[in-house]
Amino acid sequence: MNVPVSTSTAGRPSKGPLGDAAATAAAAMQRASIQIRPLQTLQQMQAACAALDRVWGIGPGQTSEVQPPLLRALGHGGNYLVGAYGPDGALVGASVGFFTEPLGAAMHSHITGVLPGVAGAGVGAAMKWHQRQWALERGLARITWTYDPLIARNSFFNLTRLGARPETYFVDFYGVMHDGANRGQPTDRMQVGWDLSAVSTLDAQRVVLERRPTSQGPDTDRAIRTGAANLLSVGPAGEPVSGEPVAGNTAGAVIAIPADIEALRRDRADLALAWRYALRATLVPVMADRAWQITGFARSGWYRLERTPGERGRTDQAAR
């Protein structure tokens, strides 16, 4: 399934974009103490599905996120299908993606999961950098995926660490789901696009090798001080507080989300649901307006929005 990276006579990856991508992915795997390998046998696919069920809290008799026959078909079609294996050879994570539009140029990463007890060790990041290598080897220019825009750690990783950019907000994208992470909550999702050519080798290797993120994301405190509209903030009791409108603001805007929405879902499902509806009401109109784009996410829990280059004049004209 994997196309090997071209190597020099010394066995080292060759120079150039593919060699750089392979070196970055290898460094990420080394840091996470894992090996990423294609899922080729039905037994490997069964193990991957069982691992993903554990990650999403899906019990016996419940509907799984993915099933072995589906993985078999996707793998047979040449799609992305890998497992992450620890030093003892045990499966600790899995990732599944497939080719998408524009065909021949893009891949959609459908699901990536890391077992409890291993999350936070860089396994998920290593699979993302491996996806990049895999996609570039096949001549693809971008990877898309969806994620829950209320999960702050994923927002920071996707937008600030990887440099992916939000493209579309989907309301209740998957419909009703009964897994542990989504039970009782609408499944709103944000689709992001990762422009693989825009990731420089130095930036990629810096992100992979640094022990603590040197970038904390956009300075949203300064943005607020200099006039950015505060569209949504966290109230004194943790509740969502809607703020000022963004229309006509040339300094941009910021949107806050809870530090740990997953804990809120366990302990205060009503408050978590209120946050879902508040973020939806804020982001849907903003993302539908081409004059605005989300340009980053601060580790402190804020989305940063700025004017889209070239759109300001058209928006101002339309308002007159």
C-alpha cells in the first residue's frame, strides 16, 4: 500500500520535498516511539476497528465507527489505512482516509484515533505527518478532515501546529451518534483544509521536534485591546456569553470556547449543549460570509478571525 520514498545509496531519504516529508514523518514516529504501517490483513483491520471502538467508547452490540469489511474495501482501492504500533508491537492507534475531490489531488482523513493511556504522546501527530508523506508521494496537494470545533486542544493542533485552515461549518454533520464522545450532543463539525505545499520543511520539523509548543497561536489579548470584536466569550459560571457584532470591524474578531468541553459533557451536559448552540449561532454566519476567515487558534482558547484579502472592498460596496 505505501509507496517507498526514494533513497540514496546510503539508505537515507533523498533530498527534495518527498525526502523532507519522509524525514519529518520519521522524526515524528521516533519521538512518539511508534512505527506506522499499512493495515494489510483482515486480522490487522479487525484489531484497528476494535481499537477505534475503545477510543470512541463504543460497547458490544453498538454501531462501530468503522468495520473490517469497509476497511478491506478501502484498502483494496488504494486508500490510506494504517496502524500505529508501539515498541512492543502492540497496536496503539489507527487512521483511515480516502481519496476525495478534486480526484487525483486530495485526500479526506476520515478517522484517526489513539488508545487511552497513549494520547498526548505524539502518536496522533505522527499519523498526521505520515498522512502528509503518503499524500505527497501520490501527487496529492491537500488533505481535508472534519473535527469538533468545540474541542480546544484539537483546534490548537489543527490550526496552529499543523497550519490547516477552516473551510466550512457543518450543522449536525453525522446526525445522531451514540458513542461516548457524541452521545446526547449534535454532531456539528468544522472542515479544515491542509495545503501540503504551504508547509515548509523547517516549520514542519520545528513543530515535530520541539518538546513544548513555542507558538501559542495568535495574540488574542492584543487583538481585543486594539479593537477586535469579541463575538463569544466564557462567562463567570462557564456559560457562553454572546458579544458584539463583527460587521464593519476592520480589526477582526475573536471567539472563545471552553478549555475542556469533553469534561463539560460528562459533568454538565446542559452547559455543553448550550455551548454547541452558541458556537453554531456565532460561526455559521461568519463562515458563510466570504469577507471573513479564521486565521488561527490561541492556546488560551480563542479563535482569531480576520478580513479575507480582497473581499473587504466588495463587502463594503454591497453594504452601500
